[in-house]
Amino acid sequence: MRHAISAVVVSLFAMVFLHGAWAVRMLNPIFRRYLRLGLPGGPNVLLTVRGRSSGRSRTAPVAMLQLGDRRFVQASFGEVGWVRNLRAAGQAVVTKGRHTDGVDAVELAPEAAGAILHDALVPYQSSRLLRAVVGPVTRPPIGILRYFGVRIDEAVEEYVADARRHPVFELLPRASGGRGALHQRDDPHQLVGGAT
């Protein structure tokens, strides 16, 4: 029963997200204030990044995927401002509730990102309803899908293609060495490169 309710909630979110992106952008300022108050926001956090041109801090609500001690954000709308700023800065501040954390951001190669996104959803039941709503190539942010425990059955290659259109960043504890420090994992399949 829980999965059925989750699928309906995610499907409704997907319809708004996919067919009313303008509504999501319009509601972002309200949602940003809501999250700043420390109210529950599911997998959503505030991501604050220094603007690449202005140098001023910019804050956007994003869905964060947490897998064990690893954290990821995916650019749900593609190459938007916060994505370009995060690439340039290589650092951000994540705020969830009343907790704030400085992080280094490393963009994952689409192949590594696709494998992580696919594997994050493997344990959950697939949803025909959600698949019918989102279609073959578009889906809500992976953090939302995992939060509600919904999987879309597709091959890893489909997730890799999605990661090419919607970049994925891993958020790592801020390195004492400052910007530009490369972070590597023991598993070469999950090797990540430095921010550009």
C-alpha cells in the first residue's frame, strides 16, 4: 500500500515537474523560505553557491540523494545557473533544516553518475503509473524517486543518457586543501573528476 501511495505522490509531482516547470521556478522563492525555516522538505535542501560572474551567493532548492555517507545533487532542469555556478566554484554550502555544511562539489562523468542513479533505485518496486506519466526519457529528480521508494525499470544506459542531459555532482566534505582537490574512490567504476 505504501508503494502505491508513493507512486501516486511521485506521479503527481512528476506531472507538475515535467509539464509545469514554470510553476516549479515560480514556487522556488516560496520553497526556499520554507526550507530556511527548517521545516521538513523530504530530500530537498538549500544549495548556496558563489555566482561565477557576480561573486554573490545564490541559493536554490535542490533534491539531494543520500546513499550511505555519499551525497549527490542532480541538475533536474539541465544546465541552469546553479549548475554553471557550482562547476565554476567547486564548492557550496548545503542547508538541511537548521544544519549547514560546507562541501566540495565534484561533477561525475555520465557513466559513473548513471550507474549510481540506477543502483540507487534497484531495491524499490517499479511503478507502471510513474512510467506512464514520465515517459521513456524524463523523470523527476532521483532524490525524489528514492525518497518515495519508486523505481523506473530501465537499463543503465538510459540513466547514463539522463546524466548527460542532467549533470550529477557528488558533494564531499570540504577538503582542508581548498578548491581543486581531486577526490577518488577505491572503486574505479565510481572514479570522479575535479570540477571544471
